Amino acid sequence: MSNIEETLDPEDWERTRKLAHEMIDDAIGHLDTVRERGVWNEMPDTVRAHFDTSVPTAPQDLETVYKELRENLLPYSMGNIHPRFWGWYMGSGSFTGALGDFLAAVDGSNLGGGNTAAAAMDSQVVDWFKEMMGFPATASGTLTSGGSMANMVAHTIARNAKAGVNVREEGILAMPQPLRFYASDQVHSCHQKALETLGLGAKSLTSVPTDDHQRMDITALEQAITDDISAGIKPACVIGTVGTTNTGALDDLNAIAKLCQKYEIWFHVDGCIGAFLRIAPKHRHLCDGIELADSIALDPHCLTSALMGPNSVI
Ligand SMILES: Cc1ncc(COP(=O)(O)O)c(C=O)c1O
């Protein structure tokens, strides 16, 4: 019987160290020369063929895998790291963020909980977000995989808060009234998907028309709310957007907050594009009212977070 320990560690740390240094040098070179390349590089069929093979059954050394990645993956990226990428709204990340991802993986902590420094840092970041958004210390929050998930977490809480029954216990079929969510016709598609996933259906999202600046029409919003109340439907949540995906439009959050207070509706803000405007010295007033939200989805573009006001329970 062999006494050699079975491990996932590299067989040769020195060789791995050399390759890792090479990867860092290549990565810096890749980013440093991005302006010299085109934004888009069409993938030839010969390269595409590399992604259509059966499961590899034999081991390969890391050098070979890295060569494959350097030749067949890196040249054919989306292009959103290029300064002339104007095709879609799409964040580019940063080299500091890439180093952070690497070091987070090296730390390897599972953040489901635990008395670890990584968990403490996770909470600290959420606390900083709360402070930046003007939320009280009693608010809660969580880091998520992206904006869609952050919005879905918030909609789950809004649904549970307004359902009129204990949805976690009884399920949505026990709800005494159908719920309605409201958002401008510029809202991101993830909201409809979240409501479908939460069992409320796409029809539970009312699309409110916008004005000449793509901001939610507040008069139309109130009309939709009162129409629904008359029809026996419960207005549950208004979604204000700070920075719409198409044009970066900012809804009037104070006006939405006022209506939400009047009709006892959950006020959610999708700030995945613009919430951090709140810390811009000259323009923070553009998202006045964000501090009145019951929940915010926000995205500093390397991680995403959902914040919930003090009365929220997940
Ligand atoms: C305003 C807004 N909300 C939510 C999302 C969804 O974010 P993600 O793609 O990270 O799930 C986006 C994405 O572009 C967005 O622009």
C-alpha cells in the first residue's frame, strides 16, 4: 500500500509558483494592451471546435490547461473590458477586483456563517453599504451573486411582508388577495422573472408608463394602485429604479416613498446601476429618498447586495 498522501495540492509548488507568476504577468499585459486590440474578435470555427469535445478522462498538467485558455478563451471575450465597448450596458470589473476574487478563493471560507474573518468582513461591507445608503444600523443585508438575485431576495421579503398570511408556512395559495408589484416600463427584466419564480406570476407586475425623461409617471402609478384596490387586489410593492438599464433614468424616490406610506406598500429600490450615486459629493441629491426604501438592491460592480430595512425578515 502506498504511503503517499492523496491531496489536491500541486505536485510541484515551485513549478506552480512560476506558472502563477506568469499568469499574473500575462493578465497585466492583457489589460495594459487592451487599447491596441479590437473590441470584438470573432471566434474561428477551429477554436469553437475546442468547446465541443467529450469529457476529458486523462489528467493534463496546468501548463497545458493554461495554454488552452490563453489561446482559445482570452482572445474571444465579450469585449466589455475595452474602453470602446459601447454596445450594451455591461460592467468591466477591475484588476483589483480580479486580485480580490483570487485571494477570496485562496482564503476559501464558506460564508454561510462561521466565526471567520471573511464572515466578519462580509458583514462589515454590508454595514458600510447601509451607512452609505442612510439605512439604520438595525437594517440587515446580504451579498449576492448579482443584481437579479438581490432583487429576488428583496421581492421575497416584500411578498412575505404583504401576503396577509405566513407564506413560508402556508404557501402562496393561502394568500387572501392577489398581490401587485409596480415598476416603470423601463425596469430590468429580472423583476418579472423574480415574480414568476416566487409564484406570483408575470401579471403581478404592473408596468407604469414613463415621462419624457424615462422616469416613472407618479400620477399613473397612483391611478394603478387605486384601480387595483377597487378591484380587490392588494398593492404590495413599488419598485423605484435608480439608474435604468436603457438610459440611466432616475425615478422620483421621494414621491414613490410618499405613495408607499399612504397606501402601506413596500418600497423597493433597484439601485443596481445608480445607488452609489448616493456617495457622489455633487450629485447625491439625485437619489434623495433612497434612505426611505424598505429594501435596496445595489451593485458596486464587483459584488451585489440586498439591503433590508429594520422590520424585514427573510
Ligand atoms: C437596473 C438593473 N437591475 C438589475 C440587473 C440585473 O443584474 P445581474 O445581471 O447582475 O443579475 C441589471 C443588469 O443589467 C440592471 O441594469
